[in-house]
Amino acid sequence: MENTTDKNKSGIFSKIPVISLIGLLVGAAGGYLYYHEVGCVSGTCAITSNPWMSTLWGAALGYLIFDMFRGKKIKTSSDHNAEQKPADLD
């Protein structure tokens, strides 16, 4: 019987950190809120006249802003040695 308490790292969370996904959702909500509350009365504004565009741009900004707070992986000496390229032979 398999141990189900182990985390499966093969899903989406292994590729994109949770904090970035939260930023994506917060940014999308903020983008739509900006469209709804501020918007563009004349309809000539490229981003704020369309709810889809303002939501997508808000999601992109939210992702980028929240990604700044993601913890970075610290390289160890074994990681550094594994990434070194062999010297060229002349």
C-alpha cells in the first residue's frame, strides 16, 4: 500500500510556486476591479475599455509582483560543481 502522505511533486505546483499563483489570482481580481471602478468612458483606452484585457494585465502584474517574494533556491557547493563545464582541450 502506498503512503499517501507524501507530496506528489509532478503537478502544477512543482513548476509554479503557490505564492505566484496567488499573485495571479489577486492581480486578475484587481485588474477586473480597476476596469469596473475606473474603466474608460470613451472606449478608446486599449487596456481599460475591455474587461478581458484589464483582467489579463492585472494577472500578469500580480504574478510578477508576488513572484518577487518567492524564496530562491540557494546553490550548494555540490550544485556548483555539477554545473561546471569541462575545460576545452586545445
